[in-house]
Amino acid sequence: MAVGAYDGYAPLVVEVVKFFKTRQVPVPAEETIEIFAFMEAADESKRRGGAEVRLSEVFERVGYQP
């Protein structure tokens, strides 16, 4: 996935307002869960002194099956 230039917070605010108006989320739940799992894996790696932590391990710990 290509990452575009930083356009400030305006595009984010547009999506947030759209969500409040329509109640349709702009990001699929699966993608949101993967982002949180990535952050948790990074935190766990730090707790383990930099050891590798796989997303599958995080998913298993919380009982999530992608």
C-alpha cells in the first residue's frame, strides 16, 4: 500500500465528521484490530528486551482468529 504525502489533519477530520453523520466506519474492523495487535506486539517485544513477537501470538492470547 502506498503512503501519500502528509496533508495535515483535515482529511482525518473529514472522515470523523462523515462517520458521525453516517455511522459508517471508514476503516474495516479487521484492519483496526490488526493495527492494535501490531501495537501490542511492539509493546510486548519491548517488554521482552526486543525479542520477536508475532501477531499470531497476540491474536491467540486474546482469542481472535483473523
